Amino acid sequence: MLTAYDKGKTFSFRLQSSDGAARLGEITTPHGIVRTPAFMPVGTQGAMKGVHWRELAEAGADIVLANTYHLMLRPGAERIAALGGLNAFINWPRPILTDSGGFQVMSLSDLRKVEERGVTFRSHVDGAIIDLTPERAIEVQRLLGSDIAMQLDECVRLPAERHEIERAMRLSLHWAERCKRVFEEDAASGRALFGIVQGGDDRALRTQSARELVDMGFNGYAVGGLAVGEPQATMLAMIEEVVPHLPSGRPRYLMGVGTPDDLLAAIARGIDMFDCVLPTRNGRHGLAYTRFGPVNLRNARNADDPRPLDPQSRCPAAREAARAYLHHLVKANEMLAAMLLSLNNLFYYQDLMQGARTAIAEGRFDDFCRATREGWAQGDGATDQ
């Protein structure tokens, strides 16, 4: 049942404890509490592909991400607002973070023009020409009613020339100022606005971006423009460069990341929040994440395997369905395969975050990471299940 928006609650972040650079925290929003480290499943068009919102809540997700770009094109932000906002529209009672739409503009639109005032692009839905300015990006997110909004930024795929990375970084800083100015006109809502650190794989540009955003003053800070083609080592180096310049009393969000190993490595470097399509996208392609590493259900080795994915999992799909059956569903292109494997993966990601939170609270995060990675190394043929 959908809970009411609590106007008495405003956005806040409380750092509860730390273990090395890893942090345990709690974000308060008008729609509830988010425990950090937190993984945000991606509900691209107001839906979790193949997974019901009720199941996502059972998996343990405190917050989800919705895509501004897709929702403003279809069904439209104004329509969603008229129907009570995004929480009511999708019947999700917990917090929502909306991205600004900038990444989708850059990645999905064949025709786009980026300039100081904003970006003009052709809709992939109906071909209409759309203007997305920093002001409009904030307006759309206000209409959606998300608890956390993101500034409009420009994300450059790596590798890229330094001059192009610097141009996009400076433009993103200018857009951040405009987003903040418009957002503060509705400050009484209790919602939050995050700035996005850009700068590609250049340490100096990353530092400059982080410092200038902190000077502007945001409710939280995201590290954007990573997991876009660079090696993991480069991503981690950029996190290490940025985090020391971010205030400890604000949440830190690594956008679009990533694999389970990416998450553990980033938490160890002080990141609090993540989002990624991998759990559901890989589930739709036959890949299951387990405590014994990934299991590719397309492989013929699973055709006669009666074992479940993991009899100790909280997820019914992982406990009850034989690998042989899941293999059959995948090979037959049955919709149920995508549903069951996506659900397994979402449970796994949430359990990984809960394990990290518990380990940080108990001062054993390094041991938790070591044991988790040793489990992955056993492979999907583990015998001690």
C-alpha cells in the first residue's frame, strides 16, 4: 500500500560509523529511510523489467532510480504530476532518485546539439525535437516528485581527448549552478539535489570539478562519467582522487556502477550509493549472480544439473528452481527465465549491500570483502551448496 508523502521529513544524511574509508550511513527522505551503502535498481520507464515492485521491496531495496529522459518523453512529466506524482503512478511507496536525462540524451539520440543553454535532441520515441535545459531538467524532476534530483550534466565516453573532457566538465559546472538556482525555488519540498563530478580520467579536472561543486553546496555529490569504457583501475583511481574533496557529511553516489566487485571496491573507497542496469539486463540474458560467482544458464553444463542456484538464498527463485529448468527456460526464450534470473540478481545485490553494512558496523569490512571474493572464486560448480 502506498504511504503518504511526509512533508515533515526533509532530506538529511547521518554517518553512523566507518571502517577504514567504508561508511555506514542513513539517508532520510520524505518517502522513507535509505540505508547506505545502497544499491538502487533501475526502473527505466517506471517499471523494473520483469520484476514486480512488491518483489523488489521483498528483495530489500530502499530506493530505486527512474529515468527522467524516458518518463518525460512517455507518458510525460506533466501527466505523471497530474496523476499524483511518480510514487503514486507506479505504486512504489519508498524513495526515488531521478537522473537528469543527460546521459540518455547523449547515448540514445542520433541527432543532438549541445550548447551553453542546454541540449536539443530528437526523441527516439516519435522523432520530435526536444529542448532540455538545466531549468527544464529540474522542472521535470519536480513534476515527477522524486526525493533526490540530479543536475543536468554532459557525460563524455572514454577514452576522449583532454580538451573535450575539460569542455564537458566546465559546461556541467555551469549547468550545476543553474540547476541549483532553480531547485532552491522549491526548497520547502524537503527534496534533495545532487551535483555531479565530471572530468573523465583526468585527475586535475576531477579535482577541480569536485571543489567547485562543493563550493556551490549540494545535498549530495555524485561521481559521473565512469564505467563508460575505461578499465576498473582507472575508475577506482578517479574515485580515490575525488572522495577526499567531498564533505564527509554528504552522501556520495557513483553513477552507473556496476558489477558486484565494482561495488565492493568503491565502498572500500568511501562511496555510499550505486545504480546499474546489470542485475536485470544480465538476468534477461541468462546470467545469475550468486555467492559462488556468476552462473551462465545458457551453458550446456546446466542442462542436467538438478541443483538450485543457491539453497541458502533469500530469493525463492534461487532456492527452488533447478539449474536444469532455468537452462531450459533460457534456451526456450521463455519470459519466465528473465523474470526469475532478474529477481535472483536483485536479491543478490541487496544481500551484498546488507552484508557490507553489517560488516562495516562490526569493523570487519576487509574480511567481508575477502570472504566474498573467495566465494566467487569457487565458481558455479561449487560443491558445498
